[in-house]
Amino acid sequence: EQVKDKVERSVSLLNNLSSEQERWEESSETFQEHMSTLVGDCLLSSAFLAYSGFFDQQYRTSLMTKWQGRLIDVGVKFKQEFSVIE
């Protein structure tokens, strides 16, 4: 009976670990994606904070579009759904 309980616990543990491995793999992919856009996201955030504080929303949007275009030109990745509100 003890052996049977140990085997059942071992099987349960293995099942839990395999589902945890799947979760880690998904998290790893998301992490890699975030890391690949970190530099561009930081540049856009910094530029927004430093330069667009006193402008209206229309001009801020225009600046952000220009900055994003420049990052694309030089090959720096950033989140396409980048939002200064988040």
C-alpha cells in the first residue's frame, strides 16, 4: 500500500512538472519577445517623457509617429502596440 501511494504521488508530481515545463516554455518565449523590444521601448518612453510634456495630444501623436519611423529606419525593434499610457 505504501509503495502504491508513493507511485501515485510520483506520477502526480511528474504530471505537474510537465505542465509547469509548458508554462515555462511559454513564459520564455514571451520574455524573449519583451527583451527584443526593450531598447526601442525605452527610447520611445524616454523621448516621450523628455520632449512631449507640454504639447497637445495631436502633436504628441505626431512626434511618436516620427520617432517610431526613425527607429524602423535604423532597425531598432519596439512594440507595435506601444502605448505611453501603460
